[in-house]
Amino acid sequence: MKGEKVTLENELASNQGAELLRVEGLSKTFPSGTSELVLFENLSFQMRKGEMLAIIGESGAGKSTLLHILGALDRPSEGDVYCAQFRLNTLSAEEAADFRNRQIGFVWQFHYLLPEFTALENIAMPLLLRGRRRRDAERESAEWLREVGLQDRAHHRAGELSGGEQQRVALARALVTRPQILLADEPTGDLDDRTAESVFALIARLHSEHQLTSLIVTHNLAFAGRCGRVLHLQRGRVEEISPESLAVTIGQSLFSRSGVPCSLPPSGQAD
């Protein structure tokens, strides 16, 4: 990969607690008639290896767009993103695709499993794209199926799985490559409350057991409060708040525009 390397040393980047992600002066604008719509501007924050960070905010605040930029799926209008020793803005389309496959694990609100393939085959797909032998890829995929409690569903296709099972398979697919960062965009947004709790608890357990670095976009304040750090994206700015004081800090403002009480935010919403 030829993208511009950052100055973090390899040995530091591999240590738990070393800086892994840095955002500097990030802005995103879109043309709107004769003017520009500013989604967010001058965002700056860092993330260290091993952290579990939640991003909260109203629908339309730009959370998903920010996640896309952090995952090299989009480019900022201004500013820089440094991740896993690369300046993402300098990557070509081919380099960005390779970066995503090797460094980032994605989980979306919808599972995006390939319907014609089994759970095992869906999980193996990122490894096969790397050129791994099918036998090896399927062996590692089977291990991750056990991690998410679905070893008995290995040969079921996506349509034969429940919503919670589909999201568990999607999580295993995101982690089978052992990425530097897990990026999750409303991973429980399409699930009922009980299943959402089960999936989030699984994410938290895997984060702890495998020493993951996880960034989660969510409307669920209870889930956000269980993360180590919380960033609130509001009116184009980002503010860090403590998980312990989340409900008090957000108070009546987070969903004030919709008039919905913020103690239990509506489920299933996304940017």
C-alpha cells in the first residue's frame, strides 16, 4: 500500500493504549443549490488501541457519514484522518479497498449477508478475498461462529436465520480478519429490545476478550453509557462526555427537536 505513512512507530501501534486513530480538523460539506450544507466542521479527536467509543447524536447529525470517512468509504471536505499508520486522504481507491479489507471490520444496521451463501461462507468471504485457501478460511470462520454462539447454524443461509442471528454472523464476518478497528453503525437498530441487548452484550464481550478497538454509532443511550468513552455529535461539532454522566449531560437536548424523551431513545433510527 502506497498511501502516506504517519509517524507512529510500528512497535507503538501494536501496544495496547497506543494511539490508533487520529482525526484532525475534519469537515464535510455538500452542495445545496447555490450554497453549501455543512454537515460537520473542524472535528478533532483521538482513539487509542483497546478503547470502546460510542458516537451519539440526532438523526442527520452526520454520524454515519463520519463513520464512512473513518472507514475510508468516503473522503472529508477538509481535514485529515490517520488510522493504522496511514493518512486515509492519500489512499487511492484500490489502496482504500485494501485498507478496509485488512484494517477495518464493519457492522451495519442491516446485516448485508449474501443470501445465496451459508453463514460459514459469508464469514469466510473477507479471508477468501485476501487469497486465503478455502479450507483455512472456513476453519477460521467456524471458530468465529463458535465465538458468536452459532456453531450449529454454520450451513444455514441468511434467510434461514433470525434477525439476531444474522447480526451475529455479520459481527463474526467483521472480526474474522482480526481488524485494527471495529466500526459499527447502529448494529442493534433493526432489532427488538431483547435481541438488541443480547447483540450489544456480545459485542462488549468480544471487545474485552479479544482486546478489540471498537467505535459504535448508536441512538441507544444505555448502550452508549456502557462504552469507555462517548462523543456527542451535535450541530456540526463534537463534544466528549463521560459515560457515567451521560443521561444528565445530554438531559433534554439530545432529542429535543423530535420532542422524544432522551432517557430511552427511539430504536431503529439511523442517519
